[in-house]
Amino acid sequence: MKRIIITLIINLSSALLYANQLSTLNLTMADHANYEIIFNNQFFGNNGSNFLMSNIIPGRYPLTLAKIIPGQWGLQKKVIYNGVIDIPACSNVNALVDCFYRLQLTYLPIVYTNPYTPDHCTTTATGYYQPMPMGMNPVSFSQLKNTINNQWFESGKLMVAKQAIMSNNITSAQVAELMQLFSFESSKLEIAKLAFANTIDKQNYYIVNNEFWFSSSVGELNQFISRM
């Protein structure tokens, strides 16, 4: 009985402590599009362009945002952010997803009046979170390559590749792999141009130049990128 009472006291003390530290996350998308959200490994369906969660225990949480976009076969999902977010104690965390898919964060203190627990909110901070590089899921990318290889004609291969590239984030290495599946230089160049916009590690895009046969293609791609 004594042990049970002690346990209850400990749990009550912990509850009182957390009660004065809980925070709120207000997530807003600048483009006003519809998004699905995975926060702390919990899935939340179509939330429009705003997401609000209260009573969050302070800590670092995984966060994934998938933009819902119209596609040829109906609505599709495009992961635009896959990273983490820090939730400080007793704070209103306002997170804006800007046009570059960064999280612009503003932390504002929540002032509690609980007389039993001291106020821990003393600072206001701002900052940015860059997304972790995330291209196509390895399984999906493997299926895409198989589908491309199953097409008889170059035009069919291009059509499949374009559909996938326009609906997914992709890495420079994945672009290079796709280019290897095409026989014509013009097709390789078309893929390289189309994929650049959705490539999440543009700083590594130079590696796609290895897949060209002619230096003129490298020059044309560089001119295309410089105009974007």
C-alpha cells in the first residue's frame, strides 16, 4: 500500500511539472495547399494548409509533410519536408512552411499561473529548419525503373519517367540512374532538365553530367539551370 501511495505521488508530481511545460504547435503552409502530416510518428490526414496541436510535451520530434497535388490518376502525395522540429517547454511554436519548403519557426512563451510550479518560459527565439534530403522511396524508385525498362519504345520510357519526376522529390543520384535507362542523348537531356526543379540536393547535380555522351549536352543543361 505504501509503495502504491509513493508511486501515485511521483506520478502526480510529474503531471504537475508537465502541466506547466506543455506547448502548442501551429503549422501553416504559405502556398495554402492541402497537406498530410506525420508528427511524432502519428499520421494526420488532410489538414488543409493549417495544423494545430496542443498539450505537447517538450522535446525533439520527427516531422514529415506531404503535399497533396492533382495528378493524371487523381490526387497524389509529394513529400516536401522530412526532418525534425524542436518543441521547447511552455511555448507557442509557430511554424511557417515557406515557398522553399523550409520551416520558419517562431517561439513565443506561454505564461502559466500555476502556483505550484515555477514559470520556465523566459525567452523568445526564431530560426529556420532545413529539410533532410529525401528523394523517392527506394522501393518506389526500384519499381519506377522496372516500369521504365518494361516499355518498348523510348517515347514510352519518357512518358513514365516524366510522370514520376513531376510527382516526387528526387536526388541527383536518382536522376543519374534514370538517365542511364535511356538510349538517346536527347532523352537524357530532357530528363535532366525536367528533374532539376524537384531535385532536393541541387548542390550535387553536377554528377548527372557523367551520363552524357557529348559536352554540348552538358553546356545546354548548364545554360538551362542558369536561367531558372
